[in-house]
Amino acid sequence: MTTPNTFSHKAFLNTLFQAALDVAQPSKCIPRHLPQKTTGQTIVIGAGKASAAMAQALEEAWAKTYPDSPISGVVVTRYGYAVPCRHIEIIEAAHPVPDAAGLNASKRILDSVSGLTQEDQVIVLISGGGSALMPLPADGISLEEKQNINQALLKSGANIIEMNTVRRHLSALKGGRLAAACYPAKVTTLLISDVPGDDLASIASGPTVSDTTTCADALTVIEKYQIPISDIIRNNLNNGRYESIKPDDKRLSNCTTTMIATPQMALEAAAQVAQKLGVPSLILGDSIEGEAREVGLVMAGIARQVTTFGQPIKPPCVLLSGGETTVTLKGNGIGGRNVEYLLSLAISLQGAKGISALAADTDGVDGGADIAGAIIDDSTLEQAFNQKLAPNHALQNNDAHSFFQALNASLITGPTLTNVNDFRAIYIEK
């Protein structure tokens, strides 16, 4: 068996992360799921951090397959994530807190699918981040109110399922409403999943799929986390005026949805690369949730079990996991669930020999920083003490990004043009 001695453990972990990113690239996923053209027009719309790259891949594949069938459309992505397209307009907007550009893009998307017929088709390109990038509010809600609610949810510690339950019910596009607006045209949605369990209604808050949650569920989340809302919003949730599109709605009868990339696919790709390098791997789960610091404690316990007892796998090995943890902001730092998880992991391991780890968001942005994540090893705490850094203080202050930047341990990728949730790897030497 060969361990990654020919390069550093940092390089090994980076190689696994890159494998996870590569398998989820739109250029590889889109061509395999190209829908057939119809007799009418083909409109392409979409939203998300990967949506522009998805649009570019679709254009190229469509031109090769149907050279005499033109397409057009509008897609919105995060600032800095645009890629050039010839026929599909790419608009950039703010994420995670929506802005006026996202609002205008939402209106453009809605206008582009109005007045369609049964002969027409709409191809919808959705990836993580689409919820904030399409912030068209329901009646009686201003953009400023949506921004404030979004910020409050992000700071509250609510998980992505809970956040999107609220977002779906305060939107004019999410919760199946965008698909309803396309009716009676054929709607084909291609999804890159960034949520635990690949829940369709939670990916970008489900603009083209039915929703089984209710206004009452949204109110429960709002009350649980004490999210401030106006009396108008509260009344419209109470009386069901903001109800989303349900499974039996006939306007969804001509809709199909395909998952083209998922967190599990990314983990499996990393596991295959590790195996080729002679390192056994164990996938612990693709939908691990909870407070980031608590997940760090649990993962440290599993790593110690491996080193001490060879359970549930013998070293050398790599433990892989994905999902979306949460950070309840209480300190002055900017958060970042992957770096908070890693800092908690490092503190719990206390420099245990032969253990290194990487955690990063596959979209290249962890929390409020354009930094994907970080890497630790058995010297991280020693380096911190030598620089007079206080790991526990940084953790309590939700300031792990500053901690890892000071150690030059941050992982910076720039826009990755995909988004299949968080990627975590723990390498354990023999």
C-alpha cells in the first residue's frame, strides 16, 4: 500500500478536493443531460453560483446537437462568477444577502417566460445560491425587508432547510412559482445540489418544484429563531396568502427535474482518487449538519478512534464527509462554517500526531469571506502558540478566518463555478 509520501499531506488533501470539484463541473455534467428540442422556442433561465457556467456549457452542447435551433434567455449568478455566453444573458447580483441587481434579474427572468405555449420549452439551470440571487418578493414585501430577514436568518443558526422554508413562502418565484409562471410550456430543470439530502424544494428554495411545507411551517421557523417580520408578512402567513405551489397543481404537470451533480458524487470522486493513490477512504456521510464546532468535536472523536483502535477503519486512511453545518454568530468575527469546524477539530485533537484535515465550501466562499476554507495538521496549534494566537478565543469570537489567515493556512480557490456543498477530509497516517 502506498501512502502519499511523494508529496505533502496538504497536497494530498488538495488533490482530493480538486477531484470533488472536477466531477461537479457543469462542462462535464450538462452535456449528459441535454433535453430534446421542441417545435417551439427554447428559453434558458437560471440562478445560482454555478448557473453561468451551466449556461455556457448548455450553449456549447446545444449548438453541437441542434445547430439550427436557436436559444435565448437570462441567468443570474453571484458577482465575479459570470462567464461569457453568446445567446444567454448573464447578470451578476449579490449573495448571500440579495440586492437590487438580483431583484431586477428576477423580473427579467419572469418576463422571459411569460406568454409561452405548449410547443415551447424552458430549460432551468439551478444551483446553490439561487435563493438569494432571485429575491423577487411576494406582494406586500419590500426588497429591504427581504434583505433584513435574510441577514437575520444567516446569523440565527438556522439550517439551510429551515432558511429556505421561510424564503419559499416570502417569494414570487420560489416554492414552484417560477414553474407555474412557465405553464403551459415544457419545463426541464437541471440541478446542482448543495443541500443535505438533495432535497429538491431546498435547492435555491425550489423555484420549479412543488413544496410540501406550509405557511405555518415558515412561521414556526420565524418564531423559533425570533426573526423580526412586519405585521403584513405575519398576517399573510397566518391566512395562507403566501402559500407555495403544492404537488397536485396542474401547472407542474409538464415539468421534469434532473440532479446532474450532488455532494455524494463529489465525495465518491475524491474516494476514487484516494484509492488510486493507495489510501483507503471512508465516506461518513454527505449530509452532516449541526453547529460547525460541534461537528468538529465529533470528527475529532472519530479520528482518535481510528488512530487508537483502528475503528471504523484502519490507518492510513482518509475520512470524507459533506453536508452543511451552521454557525450561530455571537462574536465579532465573520463566521465561516468550514473554518469554524476546522478550528474546533484542531483544538479537540490537541496536536495529535499524524492527523491533517481540509474543509472547504465547493463554491469557493466560506461564510462572509471569499475564502473556500483552510487546512490543518498536527503542527497547527504549535504554530498558533508561537505566534501568540489564541485558538479558543478565535473560536468563541467566530473569527476562525482571521486565525487561519495569520497562519497562512487559508484555502483560496476563487470562483469554482460549481457548488455541491461542503467538502471535508481528514487524513490519518499509519
